[in-house]
Amino acid sequence: MKKFTVLTAVLLAGSMISTPAFSQTQQRKTLFQVLFPKAHERKAKQKRAKTERLRQQQATAQALTTKKKKKKPLPKVETSKNYTYRVAKRGTINLKPVAVKFASVTVISNQPEGDNQNTAVQEQPQISLMTADIVDAGKLKFTAEQHIAAAISEYYSDNQDYIWVNELGEWSAKARSVRKLLANAESYGLRTEDYAVDLERVSKHQDKPKFAAARLKNEIAMSVAVLRYAMDAEYGTINPNRLSGYHDFPVYDATAGDIFEAVVNKGLPANNLRELHPTNEKFAALRDELATLSNVEDDLIELPTKVLIKPGQKNDALKDFVSAIVKRGSIKLIQEHSALLASYDGSSKYTKDIVALVKTYQKEAGLGADGIIGRNTATALAGISSENKITQVKLAMERLRWLPDEFGERHVFINQPEYRARYIENGNEELSMRVVVGKKSNQTNFFYDEIEYVEYNPYWGVPRSIIVNEFLPKSLSNPGYLDQQGYELSTWGGKRISSSSVNWSSVGTTPNFSVRQPPGAKNALGELKIMFPNKHAIYMHDTPAKSLFKRQHRAFSHGCVRLHDPRAMAAAVLGKNKSRISAAIAQGKNQTERLKTKVPVYVSYFTAWPQQDGTVKYFADMYGRDTHLLKAIEATEKARKISIAS
């Protein structure tokens, strides 16, 4: 019976498969599908799962292969950066009694006169009060900044006489006069708390060791304060080279020990300390400004800073800006636009006459005179709080201490936040011009040097950072790029090579060839460059990009200083007429002219700076260096709060 059933089913199935009435899908079914549909579905499901697993495995393998084939990041030459400021380490002040000196003393015995044998000469010890105190006090531990601790230890190893303390443990006359100066530290842009010394009272009724220890502590604490003040007045509170790679200044000219001896060993210490502050007119102008700001109220104007008013537009805030210009503008400005100001009725329409008024103010304020009222114009009109100005002035006084006291009878001074370069001769500002300085990613360094020569129709030796960071990516896709742009490549041996012959994929951060751009209209340095050779490869030069000088903020270069009128600057430093410079350029050949006498150049960073007439102007902290310097000062202040005694 079972055999018949199966046979019948097979015959029926074959009949069904061969019947044209069945669909194409049904026709594709196998006998197993027809007879065992559930089993078939399970098998099909397993097959699909296996296929999906294989697909996922293949996708994962492909992703890993792609990741392995991913291009390595291009090499990059890192530019300078800010450092986390490291305060001076502390050192121990060692006080050891000096070798005892003996004095000859004649002792007469109680014998009858005339007996010469009854007199004798004996050697008795003679020591100073301070040496006796060091012996009586026993082992004491005093600490201070490492260089100060070393200097004071050395001084008192040879000179164990009290300077600041008398026998009663009170301040001496020298100490009282010095304390008055230290208490006035704020007027010099310093912080009074850094030099504050409280007298530890001593009593004759105390036991001898305590009396000696208290007297020694007062002496050493005052010496630490005096030397700290002396170093700060002479060189600044902060070591600028620890701030960032953008700061580059010589190390101290004198050791702390030399300065301490100069302060205490000749004349009145208070006078000696006072003379350590910068004596140039710029420092004096900043000090006057600081005194003025300490006694005036804020002169702020409330204005919207998120504003943009273009000529022809309407804006209800326009009347507030006109009022602010009247308040901030010069007498000359008021007189020049008196007719407009007399007839202005507070209209919101930004007319041509008001545009002219705004342009005049913008020019006076050193802004881009485009007639557009935006954030920069609003900020200038609103003013800066006295507190912020005081901070900027103090930072300027700190930075002045990093520079020589005298800049030189002839010198060039570049102030980056002001975007301006000046040529000074015998105290007079003979030349002043706009400059373009480094962008934030390629900041211009803060340092000083000497101008040595002027190069006409110069070659531009492309810095390594530009070759690697900018030319390399372009040359990887087009090896002939530099050839096409007119650059010249040479091996370090001087052999000229083609850029297309370089294996750019193997060029790392130190290429084994040099790149330079020959003189010509496209040359990045323009007609001339003014050289003061330095390790930062920074110099002054011309530029074909003249339009950038119209901008208010002019941080566009790779670090060098572009001059608005390079011919005039070259003539000034060479001591020649501008026409002589033009004639040298007109020859069209690359040539160098050396200065007869080197001229100091200061590539500086001051957000508050005295102008020729003594008034102080304030500028934006373009690189954020004020903020970073303040953090360093705060760290130093915190470290100085540690007591010298422990």
C-alpha cells in the first residue's frame, strides 16, 4: 500500500510539473520542495544565513585591506608653540658661620709694677653678631627661587654682617628706606605682595636660640625680597624664553649675585634698586599712563558690537554711533564735520555725509577707513575699561624689561599688534608705515637684532616649513608644479635639478634640496629685502600683494614683515635718498648693499604702546600672548607665596 501511494504521488507530481497551467515559479520547484516544503524552507534559511556570513566576512576583509592601503599622513614641519610656563625651582639658603677671626688682646696680671714678666699677649676670638646668631640658632632651613637662594648663600658665606636688622631685631635705616620703595612697586608695574616682608618681632626675654633665629629670618627674608625686586626691575618678572618658541631673548647679562652685591655694597640700596628700572621715555610714558588710569573712572560707551551698517542702509543704532564719534573724535574731526553735526536730526538713514564722518573717525583710530560700521569700529568707540587698560600697560612694562634700556640713536621698531614699523633717529620718528606680519599659524617672533644689509631684486629662499607643509602636497599630484611656477631647485651640493625629477613621496620633513624663487614681478619678496640675519629667518621686505595694506588687521605672512613703503625704509637704514634705492632696483639685477653701521631692529609685541607725543594707544591681542603671559605671571605669584622659612 505504501509503495502504491508513493508511486501515485510521483506520477501526480510529474503530471503537475508538466502541466502548462502552472506558474513559472511553481515549475522551478524541485520534487523535494513539493514533497517536503518545511524541510526545504529550513535548508534554504540555513543557506541564506551562510551566504550572509560569507558576505560579512568578505566586507570586513575588504575594509581591513582598504585601511592598510590608506595613505600615510603627509610629513609636516611644526611651527613654534606656546609652552606651559615653568616657574623657577626653589633652592636652599645655606648659612654657615665663617671661620673665627682672632684679635690680639693684652692681658695684665695682678703683679707688682715693673715686673715685665707679668704681662702677656693672648689671642681671643672676635666674631660678628650675625655669625654668633648662626651658631646660636643652630640648623635653620630657608628657601627661595633657586638663583636667588644661591646668590644669597654665596654672599653671606663671605659677609656675615647684618644689613637690614639691628641688634634689637628691628629694621635698620637701610631697610626702612628699601621697604618704602618695595611698597610702591605697583607704580612700576610690579606686584607689591611679591616683596612684602613682615618683621618677626623678637624679645630680649626670649631664649638665645629663638632670638637669633628670628633675627636671621628677618635679615634673609629682606634680602630675598630685595634681590627678587632687583631681578624683576632689571629683567622682568617672567623669563620670556619659557613662554613660547616665539620669544627669543638673550640670557641675563649679570648673575643674581652680582646684582645683589651692586645693590647692597655701594651707596643707598633704595636708590640702587630704583635705578634698575628702565629709564627710557617709553617706560616713563607707560608709568605715567598707569598712574593716570589708577585715578580715573571708566569712560565707556554702551554700543552694540554685533552690528553691520553699510552706506545707504537704515539702522536705529546709527544715532548712537554718531554721538559716540562726537565724544571720541578729535577737535579737528568735529570742526571738519561741523555742518553735518549741526543739522543731524538722529535719522536712521546712513547717508554719504555720515559715511564721511565715520571714515574720518576710522582713520583717526587707525582702523580700516571703509565707512562700514562693524565690530571693530563699535569696539573702538565703546572704549576699554580702565581695568583692562591697566593690565595691558603692566604687561607692556614687563615686556619693555626684556629689551635693552636704550634702543639706540638710530633704530627700527616694529610693533606687531599695531601692524606698524617705525624708523627712529635721535628720538624723532622719521618714518612710520603699515606692515603685514605673520598669521596666527605662522606667528612673527618677538626678538631684537641688527640690520646688516639690503638686497635688491632678491631671491626668495623658500623656508623648509613652506616646502614641506605647502609645496609637498601640490607636488605629489603634480611633480612639475615648482618648475611650472618658476622656482629653482638645487641639491645641497649646488647642482640644479628639476622638480619633476624629485620623488616627492619620499620627501620627509628635511628635504635634501633647496628651493628658491628668482627675482621678478612674481617674487614673493618684491623689489628688496632688509636683512638682520637670525635663526628665525625673519626679515623685512617688499611684497606684490599691495592690497593687504588696506586691511585693518594685517596678519597674512609666513612670519616675515612686509613693508608698505620698503624703498623709504631701505633709504633710512642705509642713510641714502629714496631715489638712490629706486636706481639700484631699476638695474634689475640681484645685488647687496651693506650698511656702514648696523642699525638695531626690534620685532616686538605690545598691546599698549606710547606714540610719538607720549599718548598711549591700545591694540588687540592678535596672537593671544597677553592671555598666555598673564597665566605665567599668575603661576609665578602663586610660587612666591611660599614662605622662605619651613
